[in-house]
Amino acid sequence: MDPIITRSDIEEAHERIKPYIHRTPVLTSHSIDELAGCSLFFKCENFQNVGAFKARGATNAALNLPADLLAKGLATHSSGNHAQAIARAAKILNVKSYIVMPRTAPEIKKRGVRAYGGEIFECEPTLAAREETLAQVISKTGATEIHPFNNYDVIIGQATAAKELFEEIKNINMVLAPVGGGGLLSGTAYAANYFSPDTVVIAAEPAGSDDAYRSLKSGRIEPAQSQSIADGLLTTLGDKPFAIIKSKVAEVITVSDEEILAAMRLVWERLKIVIEPSAAVPVAAVLKVGDQLANQKVGIILSGGNVDLEKFSKLLSS
């Protein structure tokens, strides 16, 4: 059977979105390497447009829409980063965007959506409420849904982050990405498959929302529990990413909220950059299993930097 996503799909997407995204830097830290016992290479998607990797997939999916569908606008549901990415893509393409967000979404992410001209429809913080509200919005507006992760054009766009990492850093033994809905992780897995085939792909997930870990164990998609400070990862896997993850991801490492906060603080202090809790999850995973990674070259996708500084500065100082 032909692969779902081809090498040329990723290469063409990368060329398509290059005018609208940053080629984000890869940072290193000797002091964090010493703590982890391996050589770490941080792909800093917190420096991406909208402050997260989501700009890649959203832009690729929007640019791939036929003109007649695009003219009616873009719609999605998201806790924040994909919401901002869709609103930005719509602004670039001069169309409207309609964004369903849980009422509990961080205010910084709501402000970002509004800054790009997105119209927000708030709902209860459940997947059912998101989908029901989005269906109503699409029925009223005729806009086209671009799903946060269960969309191949989105997955292909997300794959370009790891593609850039593998182009810059050769012979990476292992790459870690956080997993929520699975778009970034499945894209990273395909990027490794084509651009660094000897690299092992590992997922990192909050223990309080460990549906990917349980899904790989059971062989079927398990519901998310959504109990974690990593708000960007509190969603159930999509069936499209899950099919990819089952075949191309070696394992899922889970970490506690305490480990996530410690990793987040470490990155803030040692790398001197701001990352959000979701981005700290793979850092926490590496620190947790450091003994298993001795002398390895390990890539980490730092997924985003949209954090409520007032909220987390209090947590980090406690």
C-alpha cells in the first residue's frame, strides 16, 4: 500500500509555506545536557509565527483549499494555538475566520485570535461541546473546517518543523515531540521516516491526560482525561494521526505536572527563552529517562511559547 504521506508532500508543503513561516532556530545548552546525560537539540517553535508550530499546518491547509471554499472563510475549534494559526492564515488570505474555543482557554490565546481578526465562539471545555458549536457555526457561515490535527494537510505542514531540524542537525538518534491530538507527533514521525530514517521517534505526554499512552497499549483510541497544566495537549487523538503513530512511534513517555513545571522552569532559566507547559513535556520526559539516553543525540520539538506569564510565574516561584 502506498504511504499516506509522501516525501514530496512534505517538501512541496515546505516550499508552499516558506513565505509565511519562520525557519526557527535550534538551540543547545551544555548545562541541560549535563543534567540529561545526552546532547539535546531544541527546535524552537516557540519562536514561530503565532508562537507555535501550529502556524505550519494551518497555513499549509489553508493554502491548499480551492478558491470557492476559501472565499467562505475558515473555521476550527481549538484551545488556542491552532485557533491563532487559523485566524492568521485567514488574515493573510483576506478571508474571515470563525474560531470555537473552550471558555477556559488561556486569555493570551484568545487575545491572539482577536488580534488576527478571528471571531470567537466560546463553548464548554469538552470535545462534544466544541464539535457541536463548530457545526452550528459552519451551518450558519458556510466556512470550511480545518481541524487542529485530524487533517492530512495539517499533519504535512507540521512535519516541516522536524524536516528543518534534520536538515540542520545530522545523525540524531532520537526525537521527542509532545502529543495531544497527534498532528505534530505524526508529522514528526513522517519527517523522520524520510529525512532521518535511523532516528527513533518518541512521544511525550502528561500523565493526567495519557490517552496516547493508553491507546498504544490497547490498540484503539482511548478518551483523554484532560487533567494537566499542559492545556495544549488536553484532547483525544485523531484517527488519522493515530494510524500513523501506531506504525511509526516507538513509545510514549508520560510525565507529571510537577515534572512539567520543573522542565519549564529549567528551560526558562538555562536557555533564557519562554516556553509553554505543553512544550516542556518532552523536556520533562528526557530528564525522567536520562539514564536510557546516555551519549545520544536527542532532538526536542519545543512546540510553543504562548504562556500566561502571570499564572505560571506564581507556580514557578512557589
